[in-house]
Amino acid sequence: MTFVAAPALDATLGWIALVLAVAAGGPCLLAVCRGSEGERLVAVQMLSVVATVVLVVLAVGQDRPSYLDVPLVLALVSLAGALVFARFFGRAL
């Protein structure tokens, strides 16, 4: 039984993913913690977009197309979660 080593992450794409996660995810997390209900909903949606883009960049950086399933599922689940959130807090929004 032989194991194949995973391809190394391209350093440039790794830094892009890190900077994107910190620069775009930080304000989103702040808005989730301190915003009103409507602002929190928008911040959670934006945070899921940032996480999806970071996961796509990491999948491309590792040259693993099979890893692209995770961001696709995250995008679909985050949309459903936002709809449920809006349904439960519809009167407050």
C-alpha cells in the first residue's frame, strides 16, 4: 500500500487566502457581534461568502478539484440558513 503525498499549497494563493480571511472576515465578525438583527443577517451572509471564496482559493492552490465540493455545499447551506433566520426574526427585521 503506497500513500501519495498531497500537493503543496502555492505560497501566493496561501497568502491571498489568509489576507482575504482576515481583511474581509474581521469586519464581518465584528458586525455579527455588535450589529442589530438586520446587520447581523447581512454580516453572516457576507462571512459565508468570504469563507466560500477562501475555500475555493485553497482548493485551487492545492490543485484539488474535488475540494471544490465543500465551498459549493457551504454556499447552499448558508443561503438556506439566512432564509430560516429571516423567517424566525421576520418581524424584527
